[in-house]
Amino acid sequence: MDEPICPAPDEMTFGDALEELEGIVSALESGQLELEESLTCYQRGVSLLQALQAKLEGAQQKVTALIGELEGEAGPPEE
């Protein structure tokens, strides 16, 4: 039987990646997986976590840039 093809974590939406990661954590916490399956799930989880962190950092940079633009438009504070 072929392994299911999973999308690359960086190609997934934030919500989909987070949902999959939560499922992996639940599966690992259940203690019902074989060692090999646990390792595979753990590796996938690490990839998902890295992609999620990158997406959060990108969003934070965008917010910081937008705040900078807003502050620039407001001009210096009046005394």
C-alpha cells in the first residue's frame, strides 16, 4: 500500500498546518503508535512547526511594516 501524499508544510494554510500538527500531537500522546510510525509523525510535526513559525514571523513583519506606515502617515506628534 502506498503512503498518502501529504502537502509540503510551507504550501499549507496556517489553519490546515496547525490542525494537522494538533492531530499529530494527539496521536503521539495516545501511545498507540508503533515506534516507526511515531518517528515519522514526529518528523512531520517538526516540519509543520517550522512552517508555522515561519508564517507567524512573516505575519509579524507585515504587521510591523503596517504600523510603521501608519506612524509615518500620522507625522510627528504635536506639542
